[in-house]
Amino acid sequence: MSQDVATPPAWMEIEALAAARVIYYGNLAIPHERMAQALASTQIRVTASMQYAVAHECKELRDALEHIERTAKASYSQTRRIRWIELRARGALDGTDEWRTVHLPSNRDAASERVRLKHRIRELEAAPVARPIAEYHEDYGNVLWFAWDTDDWLGEPAWIGQPLDSDWPGYHTHWLPHPPFPAPVKQEEVCSICNGAGMYVIDGPTSEADGHHPNLEQCDCRAERAAEHHA
């Protein structure tokens, strides 16, 4: 009664045949031609198995590349980087090199662009929104008027007033409330000795030989103001 014998892996069979071929002239007496034929047959079977595995792996890689290409093409944000990914996948599939024509921004360029956009966002958030002339009422009084010209503001200073004024230009389209007055200017006390000049005349002989320039002394208030400034 025969028993089923498990087939050894192909690499074990190859190694066994190769070893037998090496020791052919030793104790193992296998005809050389028969051994070479068995070795070649085993190599053919292994090669076919490897070709199948490679073909299967190539199909999986091709499916993955096609999926990457479709996903990049369907992206809502079509940036240069996503366009490069799409073309690079297509180039790997059909051998084209259109992806080389897409310039990828460097990390430094991307960082600079992010900083620029942040500054621009802050500017837009801080910029007041002008109101159209239809929303103006005389109760608002004098306001700042601007003229919108198709796609940008007319490059001239704002006009201050209201449409009922006799000198109303007639072409302004939008307005902003008049800004409030600035904080009161701080009035510094004037020194009674030098009257704010920082120097005062002293009695006595002049320091110049011609006698035209009086002697001057630095007032103490200058040193006091300097100390307050650096405090």
C-alpha cells in the first residue's frame, strides 16, 4: 500500500540535485545526463512560478498607480503638487515624462507663501468694509467717501462730507464713518527758567573773545526729561 509523500519545496529539490551533480564522481552514481535533465526541469518549473508571482505583483502595482492617478485627478484642490503626483503615476504606467515639466515648490517657497497668505488674511480682516451710498442717511453726517471703479477703488484720497453739500463730487459710490478724534495731546510743563529751551543765559563775562555770544548754562530740566525718557 503506497503512502503519499509530501512534495519538498522547489529550492530543496534544486539544492539536492546540484549537490548530487557536484559529488557525481563520488559515492552517488546518477547518470550525468539524467541529473542535468532533472535539474533543468526543476529550474523551468521554478522560473514559471516566479514569472507568475512577478506578473501578479506587477498587476497590483499597476492597479495602485491607476488608483493614485484617479484620486489625484478627482481632487478638489488642484495644486501643483497634486498635479505632479497624477502625472508621475501616469508616467510610471505608460512611460511618459510630462511630470518633469511640473515645477514643485520647495519647502522654503511653501513656507514663504503661507506667511504671505497669513499677512494678507490679517489685512483683509483688519480692513473696514465700505458701505454703498444707498445705505447713507443724512443723520450720519460727514463721512469718508470713496469711488469704486469697475474692479478696484479709484486711486484718489477720500472725500469728506455728505451728498447734500454744494461741492459734492457726485461720483462717489461707497462710504465709511468718520474716524473718531485722536486722544488729547499731552501738554508738557514748560520750564520757567529756560522756557523749554534747555539752556539759559548766566550773568558774567562772555566766553567769546568778540563779546557777541553770551554765556549759556544747561538747565536742570533737560537732565530731568532725559531721565524720564529712559525710565
